[in-house]
Amino acid sequence: MKQFVHLSSIFCGLGCLVFAGCGTTSSSERSAAKAKPSHHRTAADNTDLLLTQTEELRVEALARFARGIIHEMNDEPVQAFDQFYQAALSDPDNESLVLDVARRLIQRKQGDKAVDLLVRAAAMPDSTGLVDAWLGLAYAQSGKTDLAIAANRNAIKKTPRSLQAYQNLSKIYLQNGQAKAGLEILDAAAKQPNLDAASLIDLAETFADYGQLRKEESDLVKPRVLDALNRATELKPENPMLLERLADGYKLMSETQKAVKVYEQILQQEPDQPNLRAKLIDLYLSTDDKKKAVEQLEALIRDKPTNPTPYYYLGIIAQEQEKYDKAKDYLETAVLLSPETEQFYYDLALLQINLGKSRDALATLDRARAKFRQSFAMEWYSGIASSALRKYDNALTHYTAAEVLASATDPKRLNHVFYFHLGETYERKEDYSQAEKYFSKCLELSPKYTQALNYYGYMYADLGIHLDKARAMIEQAVELDPKNAAYLDSLGWVLFKLKLPSEALPYILKAIEQTKEPDPTLYDHLGDVYAELKQSEKARDTWEKSLTCVQKDLANRTENTDPSLFDLMGDLYAKLNQIDQAQGAWRKALALGASAKIQKKLESHSLETAPLR
């Protein structure tokens, strides 16, 4: 709703202002004149009320300024600016008004009008270098470079500690390809004595801008930026806005600890600053100071419990710290508070997959699918979750969709990790030729990707084929990650398959040492090695230990849906010569998922135990 203001209310106040400063008589004389009756007033008395031309112009300027205020209050910006412009022309000695109008003219790309106004103001006896600096800016906008340089040089002579003229000159020199001159003029500004903190921070920002434009000279610029920032710091500024710019400068220059110190100082003065907390969080995370990052994130939640972002980052941090239940709660809250943020769904789904809750992950992804367009991440994570649930055909459908989407929009996403998961899914599907194809593709893209080296080599070892190639790949994985229990076990297993049980034994024992919890597969392999070394008692004891681990693992699960555990249980029963139990375990494995390999075991042992006829 517009607010209309009457001229009378403005001029009532302006009249006092005008005549208080325009008369030539003293206040006592004016009081005496007011005391005389009007019919005794003479012509000489009326001369007190006559104004000089300068004073008349000043009155006109104030009147126009008043009209400008009225137009501005009535939401009439064009008319308001016209009155301000005329006011400045009438009173060029009013520097603050002139500079405000000139700034607006330059912003509107009306450099010629700004020049006309500023030339008048610069001719005033008491004008400062700031007027000349703005005149230089107006000349530059009008394409009059020589005049712009001259005006800025004049500004520096008048007011050496005013940085704007230095900044203007530096910009002109840079635009004219005179980078060295541009840097030298800023160095001259930096040498001015007694610069206050605000000027030094301005100077640091100007040096930083120069460095952004001349990236090849960043090594030259950075010390200059830091020198200006450090000088400002020594002056101990207290203004929060100034301190924030100081900290931002340090952050830009990768002086993380200095930036943190200043941001913390501001927060001590003004704790209710969520933007500052966000900057601090970013710095804490960059220095891996997760404890302080968590403190700031929790403070953000206290300030605004409905802000989803702190929950999201707390979830990511908790996940990195292996606090998975907390991570899940935080990410679920982030999704709840911001259901339109797509990335939150994918991070939650990936966490659910890693927690072994792939059904929950698929449910999360289905919620995303109902809200957002099909994307690579949506199909990629759906593939991983489906593969974890042993729905291999579904997984491959999702992977294929992801591959098509990435090929069309972002081929870089089809990296070694993507092809590793494809190979892994085909291996579990027992389609070994396709698994070979994608593992090979993975290693072409990343020859030292240890997961692929180990998995690919172990697949060959388990199948009893290409054992020398398998050994070479697994040895490379172990060399790259010598304490990885899975890789050590794989190397022991391939050596066992190569009929080298004595060489295999130390690797499997070392693998067992590296595991926190007993692993049934490791004990199964160790038992096989002992059996090959003709140490029957040790072999039997180790297989029994492996069987106990499997039984405990199954007992701890709410759903016994993993066929690999029943497959291993069947193998162990068979090695312990408990054939009925072995067959029962393999049948359970087959009930959970078709497997030609397990079917072959079942049939083989059925023939072995069939009665003679």
C-alpha cells in the first residue's frame, strides 16, 4: 500500500533548516527583529531575509531532495531519482548527496551524466579525493580512459589513504593488459601509513580479486593478501561484519586456523548467526575436526529444529564414525524435513544397504522414484540393493538403465566401481563369462583397484581355473593392502589350489589374526589346508570351529535368507562326514536361490550315499 505524504509536512521542517543557516544576522538580532511590530518594519530590515544565489540554490536543492523523498516513499523511483539528480546539480558542494546520485547514475550505465555532475563537485574548493575517484569511475564507464586515469591520480593526491582510486586504477590497467602496473598501484596503496582495519580488508579483497583474474600470478598475490589481513588483525577490529570479511579472506587463502579463530570470535559476540556456524562447520570438516563440527551442527538444530541440513551432515559424520544407527536416524529425519531434496534419499538408501537393510533401501528408492525423474543414482543404488537381496535379474535391469542414462548424460559415472558391481552381480549369478568381461573392464579403467583384483582372482581360484593369473592379481592386491584379511585369505586359497599348502598356511593364519570377529570362511579354508598337510585332527577341529561360527551367525539373524551360509554349512558337514546334515543344508540353500554349483554338490553326494542294488 502506497504512503502519500503532503509537502507541507516536509517543508515545515526544511524551512527551519534553510533559514537557520542562510541569514546573515545573529540569532539575537533575528529575535529582536521578530519583536518589532510589522508596521514599524523598514526596507533595511527586509534585507536580512534576502538570500545569495548560492543560498537560493541550496534551498532549491533541499526542496528537490524533499520531493525526492516523497516520491520514494510513494513508491515512485523514477520521479524520486530525477529530483535527487536535480538537487545534486543545484548543490554540488553537498558531497554525500552528489556521490549517492553519481553512484546510482553509474549503476544505471549513465556515465556521461555522472561525469557532468562529478566535474562540478570536483571543482568545489573543499571537495575530497573521493569525488575524483568516482569521477574516474564515470570516465572509465564512458570510455575516456586517459581522463579516468587522470581523475584517479588526482584523487590519490587529494586523499592518499582512500583506496577507491587505487582500485579503479588497478582495474583500468588490468583491462588494458598492463597487469604489472595494476599490481604496482595496489602495492602503493598498501604502503600508505595508518590504514584502518576496514581499508586493509578492502585492500586484501582487491588483491584477492586481482589473483582471481590473474591465476598465473597467485603465488605473487597470496602474500600480499595475507599481509593486509594480518595487519587488519593486529588492529583488533570488533565490528562483526568487518570480522566476518576478515575471516572470509583467511578462508579464501586456505588459512583455516586463522579463519576459524575469527569466526569463533564473532560467534562469542553474536551466537545467533547460523550462516557463520555453517562456515565454521565447513572449515571443521575440511580439517577433519568432526567433534567441533558436530557441536556446531547440534547448535544449528537447537536454533532451528526444522532445518534439515544439520541432520543430513550429522548423518554423514555418524556414518564415517561407524555410528550407523545414529546415522540412519539423522538421515531419516533429513528426508522427513525436506522430502523434496533428492540426494537425501540416495544417501539414506546407501546407508541402509551397508547396514544390510536392502529391502528398506529399495523402499526408500521407491519413494524417490515416485517424486523425481529417473536418474543414474536412482537406478544405480536400486541395482546394488537388488543384488544384495540376490535378485540378480532385477539388479541387472537397474544397472542397464543406469548405464544408458549415464552414457547419454554423464559418461564419467561409468567408472571402475560401476563395472566392478556389474561383474560381482554376474559372478553371483554364476554367469562367469560376463563376470570376466566386466571385471576386465573395471581393471582397464583402474588397474590398481584392489577390490576387483581380489574378487576376480578369488573367482578364478574358487573355480580352479587360470590359477597363475589369479595368484598374480591377488598378490598385487595384498601388496597394495597388506593387512586386509580378505586379500590374505584369497592368496592363501589360491596357493592351496596350486597345491602349495605349506605356502598357503601362513597367509590364512595371518588373515585370521587380522579379523576382529571369527570368520567361518577363513576357518573352513584353514581346515582344508591342514587336511592337505595331513594334519587330520587340526583340520577337524578347525572345520568344527567354522561350523559353530555359521550356526551362531544364522541364530543371530532374524531371517535366514543367505544361501551362502547354508552352502558353507553343507560343505562343512560333508567334510565332517555328516552327509545327511550336509544334504539338508544344501537343500535350504537351493530353496533360497537357484544355484547350479550347489545342485551339483547335492547330486554328487546323493550318488555317493545311494545304497547298492
